[in-house]
Amino acid sequence: MAIAQVKAVTPQAAPDIVTMSGVRFAWPRRDDFRLAIDDFKLTEGERLLLIGPSGSGKSTFLSLLAGIVTPQAGKIDILGTDIARLRGGARDRFRAEHFGIIFQMFNLLPYGSVLDNVLLPLSFSAERRKRASAGGTAESEAGRLLGKLGIAPSLIGGASAASLSVGQQQRVAAARALIGAPQIIIADEPTSALDRNRQQAFLDLLFEVVAEAGATLIMVSHDESLAPRFSRVVPLGEIARITTGGDAA
Amino acid sequence: MIVFRLAWQSLANRWLTAMLTILAIAFSVMLLLGVEKVRTGARQSFADTISGTDLIIGARSGALNLLLYSVFRIGNATNNITWTTYQEIAQAPDIDWIVPISLGDSHHGFRVMGTTPEYFARYRYRRTHALEFAQGKPFADLFDAVIGADVAAKLGYKLGDRIVVAHGLGSTGFVEHDDKPFQVSGILAKTGTPVDRTVHVSLEAIEAIHIDWQSGARIPGQSISADEVRKMPLPPKAITAALIGLKSKLGVFRLQRAINEYRAEPLSAILPGSTLQELWSLVGTAETALAAVSVMVVVTALLGMVTMILTTLNERRREMAILRSVGARPGTILGLLVAEAALLIVAGVGLGIALLYAALFALQPYIDRVYGLYIAIEPLKPGEWTSLAAIVFAGILTGLLPAFRAYRLSLADGMTVRT
């Protein structure tokens, strides 16, 4: 019956790619913070913006979604697989396979070259490697993505990631998230380190490459002014109930 | 592999601390192996103090005591061997050569030993090395003395210098044989044995300086000058010990038994080699202490490495979170950190071995010359390889400590990139 509901609000009747239900989670050795997700769905091709201030359990929610932590109870169904039931190694492989993640900042391994940073997820997913090198080599695909995101070719091979500006780093992180076409892109406040102009420019590029890859985007932010660009905007508090005594940034 | 390249770049970015850690491990390994080499060298040098001598005879006493005073110039003889007995034993058919020695006097703390010129030809150390004269020659005149390298160096003696022998074994406060001074006729090259610390004179000279003495004191009113004594016959009355070389090693136990059972006088005969072994087992406890200290140094170096990895761990949580987010398993992160520890350890051990051999090649001649300690440069022995393997193993085990911490942190951090 949950499916019927979703169908009612999405005209294209696109399938759900994420379904979370009855999820209960507490961090080990932190009794003062509990998170409950009764019902959450993400539909294929959606651009979802979750609004929440820090302390609202954003990181915990994203960790559950990406399978970095597992809930004590409940179901997290992603692309037909309940990742709450997967063992650790399989969950890590699943994440490598189907998720691209962009953090707020410090996305890159600072010592590595731009190219190595972009190609990194391919080391953990054979499927994405195959997809990335479908039209040539993985390196040329990385170059194409970076070019699209406005990274000068001269920066790709040699420069270490640490020498890039914050805006450039975020765009490289976007290329890393998208290489090999994972189905779900998670962006955790990716623009908060950028000024207003650069925020818009970054989001333009991000939406463009996400659309091109046919991926689903879920972005978390405290900034409601970004809302008009998204197909759905939900306050995080409506999805995740938190009983708290301490901080959960 | 991109993951390994990135891990390597991360380590390269911390090259200074990494190099210092490797150096600390290298020095500790060098010390551990160096102590082992010096230990082996010391043991060998000790065992090589006297070679080529099959038996040492002296008045009846313990084997160690006889060895100590006859070879190491430590302690005193309990009694003498009469010249008659000596001559009788010298007739034994098995004997190839026999060299008498007579101890009891000293010169500024160095023992004076009466012997025959044959001593310089027969004494062997370090298996085949014969005594060599750095300057001069064996004693020819009655009052000639041949001094060891240490005596010459410490007291600054040259050929032709006059020296006075003291009665007894102290450096001062004893009556001196100042009426019959000696002249340095030869200085021996450094051997690293007690020979370096000995003043050698002829047996007749020992007799000559004691001719007007009785029971350890000058006979009152009776004084014989150095010139007068030259004209007198000076047959030795007694000697302290004798070194014997045999025609065939097979006869050694037969002759030893014969001497031990000699009726006219209570005598002891010892095999220097086996007695040296016995003596080493007594002084060898110090080497255990030395080895224990160097093991502690290795432990300290390993702790230093763990500290280094642990302190960098916090700033590397970002690295861990990124790797986790792109799909690295916690096991991969554990593996990377253990691999880093293993790399540091192996590099440290390798560098330590290289430094050790470099130091050995550079210092061996100097150590031999100055301390008479010959350290053989040979490949590492199986036992040493085992120690090194144990160090690598221990290093990897200790490397697991920060690795497990990183593993736990990466689980606890979840998606958060902490900085």
C-alpha cells in the first residue's frame, strides 16, 4: 500500500529506488541519541532536498542510507536489496557500486592527483569500472566529466588535489561521485563552503551531470533558499525522528 | 593500484616523521646486531688469547687459577715449579717445545714476566698470529726488556729507555730493584691479549735481580752490583709455569695425566682451550645484560613507531572517511595501516643492516688496532635472521594497534568527515 501512495504523488509512476521503513538506530556507546525512520521513499530520477539544521541527524541518516552503519531494526531497501541485511563487506561493495557521495568539504585525498581522486571509487567496484571505460578508458571518462565540470585539463594529471581551490575541489568531488554512473548521488551540504555565486554555478553543473547520467540526487542542506531547484523538498524532521540528549553532528 | 598509490602518497607527505621512525628502528636494529657482533668478537678474541699451546703446567691449583695467572696475568701462583722438575718434564718424548715463564715482579702496575727468547717465537694468538716486534728485537743482553704495546703506549717508552722493576705486584710502595735497571730492547706490536700489558725479561734476569734477595727482602749487608752479576752463573732455581707444544695432539691427555700424577712435586696441567671456555662461561653473564639492553632499545623504537602512526591518525580520519565513502571496507583501512607499519619496519631493519655493515667496514681496523678486538665481518647468521624476523613480526603486531583504532574510528565516524 506504500507503493500506491507514492504512485499517487509521482505522475510518471517512476519506481522507488529507496524504501526505508521501521528503522531504529543508535550509535554504539552513545545512548543519548536515537533515530527512527518510519517511512521514507526515494523515487528514481528525483532531485530531493532534505532540509535540516545541524544536529538534526543528517549525518546519521546519510550513513544509514549509504550503508556505512546498520540499523538495530528496520528495513533499508535500495534497488531491491535490503542493505540492513547485508554483511559488512557486501554492504561496502554495494555502496561502491551504487552510490556517489559528495561531502561538505575536504572531499579529496590531498596528496593524490586530481585524476587518482576521481578514479578512486573504481578500485572498489568492478561494475562502475566497466561502465566508466565503456566509451574508451576510465581516464578519458574522468577527463570528460572533469571537463564538463570546468576543471582545466592541465590540472587533471599532475596537480595534487590540495592545490585546488575549494570550488574546484567540490567539482572534482562531483566528478568522483558520478564516474561509472552510480544510481544514487548523495550530497551532504556540498555548497556550504562556497559563496553564493559559486553555489549556483556548482549546482547548475551538478544538476547537469546528474541528469546526463540519469542518476537520482539526494541532497542535504540547512539552506532553504536552494529549494526551488529541487523536485521535492522535505524537512528532515518529517522523516527522521530523533530523541536526543547530546549532539549528533 | 590507486588505493596503494594514494596510501603511499599519504606516507610520502609525512616523509619527515616516517624517515625519523625508520632511522630509530634502523639504529636499534644496528645496535642489536652490533652488540651481537661485538659479543661474538669478544668471545672469539677471548678464546683466541692463546693458541697453539697444548698444555700449560704450573704448581697444583685449580685450572682457572693457573690459566688466570699464566695467561691473563691475574692473581698469583700458589707455588713454583722447581727447575729440576721443569727440566725433567721437558725431556718427555711427546713434547715439541716448552717455554718456561716466571712471574712475581711488576713495573708500574704491569706484570714482569721472565721467559726465554723462544717465547716470542712460540706464542700464538688468534689461531695463527705470532708475536711481532713493532720495534727492536728480543732480549740479547741480561738486562734487556721487551715490552708489550700497551706498556709502551701508557708509559711512553721508546727503545733504549731505562726501566726499574719493582719487587712484588703493586704499582707503588714496593721495594724496587733499582740497583739493576733494564733497558727496553724491543716493543711488541699490539695483539689485543695480555701480552700487550707485560714486560718480558729473560729468566736469567729474574734470577739476577733476586740474587741478593731472600724471602722477599734484600739480604742485609749483602749487595751484588749489576756488573758483578753479569759474571755469575745464573741458573734459574724455580719457574712459575710453562707453556708446552706437543708433537702430536694425540698425546695431550697422556701427558696431562702424567704431569697431574707427577710424584716428586704436586703439579697441574691444563688444556688452555677448554679452560678458556670455562672462564668465558663465568664472565659471559655480562653479555646477557648487554643483549637485554639492546632488546629494550628495539622495543623503544617500535613504541616510537606506534606513537608516530597514532599521532597522525587523527589528521587522517578524513582520509579514512573518504575511503569508506567510496566503498573501502574497514578491513582495507586496517590493511593499509598495517602495511604502512610493515613498510616502516622492513625499511628500518634493512637500513639497520646496511648501517651495521657500513660501520663494521669503516671501524673494524680501528677497533682491532685500539682495543685488540677483532670483529669478523661475515653474513648474518640464522639466529640473527630469526631475531630480525621477530622484530618485523613484533612491529607488525604493534602496527595492529593504531590500525584497529583507525578501524574503530572509521566505523564510529560514519559519513562524517572529521578534521
